[in-house]
Amino acid sequence: MKLWLRRTHLLLALVSGLFLICLSLTGALLIYAKDIQYLTQGDKWTVTPQASPLAFDPLIARVSNTTKQPVTLLMPEARDDLAWQLQLANNRYVSVNPYTGDILYEYDYYSTLYGFTMALHRWLLYKDGDKNHPLRNWVSLCALILILEILLGFYIWIKPKNRLKRLAIKPKAKFRVLMYQLHTVLGVYLLLPLILIAYTGMAFNWKTETKAVLEFVMQGTVEDRPKPPDVLPPSETTPYQVQKAYNNALTVFPEGKLFRIYLPKKPTDNIGFRIENPGESHAYSWVWANPYTANIVASYDASKSSWTTQTWHFKYKFHIGDFAGPIVQLLWLVFALSPLFFTVSGFYFWYKRHFR
């Protein structure tokens, strides 16, 4: 049994090893990719803070007039020294000085360091003719294999006697022995966080299956976000009232922090304000407003949702380690790089065993 477990452990590593190394390196880079962009390309992503940014309507109008494209998404920043990002109807993005409305940079999202790394991490950069990402399933499968590898390794460690004595690292041991000790000890101690990180990574693609697992474990139901009613567009051309609609949205969630503004893509669409309310790990609350009258149409307070729903919403912040400051991010960097170490060290043990 032990021999077959080791062989299965090795076979799974051979099948997914290169992809796990890719996921490990890109996952580690994603933790700090935006910070690297800000430091190396400050002229594109940072601005000089001023008294207050422009109102939403003149800012959106200026960008639309300059690019000759409607704006479909506005992403304000909490930091006053960062440029705001806007998505255009042609799916390109612009980085804008929120105090002047000047466009600093127009770009394709996946051409940036962060966007390229994310595309490599999530779907290995491949798009088919229909602009789908078929390799997302393979990436999720590799994450599932990582979970199986961790559980197999844990079983191989826990089955023999004196298992606790083998949770020791001797720095003066020979290199091969030291690597084996690190492989074993880190595998045991990092078991739970790595399983949860891999699981939350799969949840971005295999939503139905991972949601069912969470609901079974927590014995609850993940609530769906309500869908607002369609808007009846006016007979005459009427400009959007984004700023007024946002002011009305603040009356619904006065303590909320604005995360994104989704502008209508169709005449019957609402303006959607995605907001982070107190008690939320991320912005999952919404307010929808009629773009022509600025009247509130519907709202959703995610901070009052069930514990199962809030746990499901927490998956994004948990996966990237962005929920408790820089120390947790540094810890997540170690977690992200650990599959690289396990894969390389595992191959090293196999090589030394068969090609001494």
C-alpha cells in the first residue's frame, strides 16, 4: 500500500508539476503585481493628490469625448495618489487623473503586468475562437490535484509510527535529508491553508461544485444576489445622472465605501453601484439606480446575508491574502511559493532514488 501511495503521489506530480510551478510563481507575483506597477510605471498609475476629484458626470464625459467611446465601468481608488481606471465600450481601459480628467494611459487590460499575470494564472493565456478560456478547467483540475497530493502526502506521513518525531528539521543534516525533512514538515504544517487556497481558486471557475461543498459543510445556503428590474428608457435622448444617482445611493448605505460603478451597456440597464458595507470582507453590497432619473430602483445589503453566504463571499480576499494587512500578504507569499518547493524537491527525491 505504501509503495502504491508513493507511486500515485509521484504520478500526480508528474502530470501536473509544470502547471503547479506556473500557478505557484504567478500566484506569488499577483500578490504584489499592482505595487510593482505603481513603483515602476508611476506616470501611468499614480497622480499628485489635490483637494477633491471631479464629479462623476464631467469625468465620464471628458473620457468619452477624448476616446470617442462610452464608459461602461468606473473604478475609483481609496488612495488619493492613484489614478482611476475606466473601462470603455470597446473593452479597452484608460487610467485617468481623477482631479483633472486627463488620460494618463490607454491599454488592454491583459497587456499590463497584473493583467498578464492573472491571465496566465487563471487560464494559461489561451483563448479559443469564441474568446472562451477552455484551459480554465485544466487549471482548476491542477488545483484539485494539488489537494489530492497534499492529502496523500499527509497520509504517507501519518501512517507509520513516530510521526511526531519526524516533524523535526535538522539544519546540519545532509542536503538530501534536509530537503526531505523540509518537504515533510512544511507539507504537514501548510496542509490546511494550501487546501483552502486551492479550493477558493477552483471556486472562481467551478462555482456550482465548490458552492455545493461549502453548503454541505456549513449546512446552509448561499444566497443569490437579486436582479433589479429593467429601466424604461425615455423617448428622448437623456444624459445619465451618475453623480446624482450616487448621492441617492449614499442615502441607502451611508457608511458604505464605493468600489465600482457599472454604467448601462443597454438602454434598459440600471446604474450599478458596488459598495462595501461595514462588516463585509469585500464589496458585495449593491445599489441600483435609474440612469435617467437617478431614482433608486433596488438594493442589496450583503453584510446582512447568511453566514454561509458571507463565507462564500470571503473566498476572493482569502485566496489572495488581502484581508489582514502586509504580514498576512507576506505569509501568503510563502504559501504561494510552497507548491514550487514541493514539486521541485519531490522531483529531486525521485531523481536521486533512481539515478544515483
